Amino acid sequence: MHTATPTRSKALLLGASVLALATSWQGPARADTVVTGNSGPVTITSGGLRNGGRITGNSYNAAVTASGSLGSIVNSGIINLSGSDYTVNYGTAIALHGSLDLFDNTGTVSSLIAATQATIGAFRNEAGGSLTAVAATGGSIGSFVNGGIIAPPPNSYAYPAAINLGAATIYGSNTTSVLPATIGTIDNQAGAVIRGGLAATAASIGTLNNAGVITGNVNLSGGSTYTGTSTSTYSGSNYSNYSYSNSGAVISTIGLLTNAAGATITNSLTANGASIGTLVNAGLIMGGVSLDTISTSTYTSSSNGSNSGTDYSYSSTNGAVTSTVGALINATGATIDGNVVAQGASIGTFSNAGLITGRIYLGAASVWSYSSSYSSSNPENNHSNSTYSSIASSIGLFSNAAGATIATGVNIGGTVGTLDNAGLIGSIDGGQYYYSGGLSFGSNSQVGVIVNEAGGASVAIRAWPWARPSARSATAA
């Protein structure tokens, strides 16, 4: 049975702004492949696929191989693999290459869906639909919506996560590079479940909303790159060696990140080296939130030797790519069960109206460099040098609302415009060690204004001798 493909529309995601430019046109009629019974592996290169039966692949062939410019893959049946447990658990059920307007599932796909550098208009796992794992890296996705369940089989796992929508990693002989992904919307709907985590590293994401349950880590961090080279030459008793390596970072960008009321993330939210417009938690995040740094480094060494002596030089630097957040909001009734770590981060507004069971670390990020040289023939030129510095955190407004709690305090190692507390900042268990409660100001900290509102309580305010709160005012009833 064949059906004609109707008028189609495509969305082009333009850069980090994720601007959708929808255009429609009437293409030539293309036949869809339709499966209603049992089938072996299916290959499609035009049109689309509609499966209401069972399509089974094996260790040599994916159940569905799709390439070219395609309309839609709609599954209301079963797509699976046969063979060993390894094949079933870790094989590829659907292999997508090229572009696809729509993937829509109300049935079951019991092995991996793999799409590398593909363009997908909309990917939907509807309520009642079941997927094992999705890896769509280095491509473009207009919207990714889960209303059902996405979970690897029992006693198996998906690396780095059950859903991986991040950058594609490209390995060369002396390089590692990343091809960033672009995603308009990621939406895990109310009642939906993702088991095994969600990864979208080094990606540009317009909106990510979790209204369901994600068991495992949500990782939205930037990605790392690497370049290295090494050469050696020998001639008699003479030799020369040279080595160079550089590791860099590609940041992630997220416009709006929301964990909705009633939603749960069970094993932390990580967005190191990311730029986030607004992060709102109205539900439960277990394991804390990390908005920390991505380390970068450069290493160079050279040596030359001969009968007359040896010359050697070495240099190394270690940098940090920090995170930027416009607004971080822990809403009324929300819980972050763990610490919030944002070393060296720049945050416009940090607002807590709920419960944070751990400590908030807003310290500085460390960077350093080291160099040395040695010459056996000219020892007077031997030297070594090291420098250490830091990237201070920056917070415009830090607010802890009435009824809100930060259980074990706040550590600040940078600049705060205004710190306004009307709730509790301190140790619920009354611990006495240094980081157990209150506000701690580190080296060269600067605070414009500290306001302790009526009803607000801070167990203690501790400052290193060289900390510099530039102005303090306090009001209390």
C-alpha cells in the first residue's frame, strides 16, 4: 500500500537564537513505505515510513535504515532487533542519515535510534510510546518532545545518557573537535519518564522544559577540544624534541531551562561552561546544581641535546571557561537537594524562595601558568616561574526570600551587588565547622549592600581578613 506525501514544512534553526523560519512548498508526490505485518529490515531513501506491524533487524542490519530527504517516520507498532542480548541491548534499531520532517512514535522501539549530523524537524514520543535510547548528535532538531517513556533495558545502560542530543565528537590523528548541535525545544512532558539521563553538551538550545521525571544526570555542559603535535629528530649524538598540546572548550547556550512544579531530576543538573538566559527550578533537583568551569590548558616542551650539553624548556598554562546565567530561580515550594556550585560564574540574579539543602559555592575559579628552562652549558640562564590567579564570581542580586532556606550557608569569592536575606541562611543541624553555616566571604570579595530583612536569619557572617565588603547595611525587626 502506498500513500502520497502531503505538503511539507521545514524549520531552519538559525544560530544560538534558535529562530524558526518556516517555509512551505508543494513537493512532488512521494510514496510512503507502509508495514502492517511482520517484516525484516527496511531501507527508505524517499517518502516516509508508516509502521503498524513489526519490523525486526539483527546484528548486521538496523531494523530501519533511513537516508536522504524524508517526510515522516510514524510508528504505532514494534521496531526491534533479534539476536544476542548484546545486540538487543546495544544495537541500532533505527539509523537515520540526512533529513526527516517528523518522527512520531506511539508504539515501541526496543533498541537505539541513532542519527548523526541529521536534520529533524520534530521528534515526538507520544504518551504510551516507548523508546530505549536516542543518540542524535551534531545535527539540528526543531523540537524534541517526550510524552511517554524512554528507558534502556534492565541491566543495561546508554552512554553518555539515554537521550544524547549534544555535539558530535570528531577524532583526528592529532585533534579532537566537536560539531555543535542546535535544538529549538526539548520538552519532557508531565507524566513522561526518561530513565538513564539526558545529555546535550556543546549544544545551542532554545528552551528545555522538564515537567516529568528524569532519573539520572542532566548534562548541558560545554564540550572540550584538543590539538597536539610531537616531533623528534636525531643525527648522530644530536637530538631535538618538540611537543605541543592545547585543550579548549565550546560553550553550551540555553535560552530557558525549567524544571517545573512536580517534576524531578534525580541525579543533579550540570551545566559547566554554559551560557543560560534563565534557569528556573519549581520542582525537585536531587544531587545539586553545577554551573562550574571547564578547564583549558596549553603545554609546550622542547629539548635539544649534543655532546656539548642539553637545553630544555617547558611551559604550561591552565585556564577556565566559566558559566554565565542571567537569572537563577529556585521557586517557592521547590527543592535543590544538594549544593549549588558556580565557581567564577557570572549571575545576574540568584533568587531562592524554596529549599536548598546544601551550600551555595560562589567562589573564584583558579587559573595558573608555569614555565622553566634548563641549560647544562649555560646554567646562569636556568630559571622557573609560576603565576597563580583567579576568576572571581559576579552576582548582581542575591536574594533569599521569606520562608526560604539555604541549609548550610553561602560561600562568596567575588562581587555581589546586593545580598538580600529574609529567610534562613545557615546550618540546620547546628554544625560548628567553618563551612557549616552563614555567609562566608573569601579573598577580595566585595559586597555592595547586605540587607537582613525582618524575620531573616543568618547563623553567622564570616569574612577572611582581606575580604572587602565595600558597604554593609542591615535592617531587622
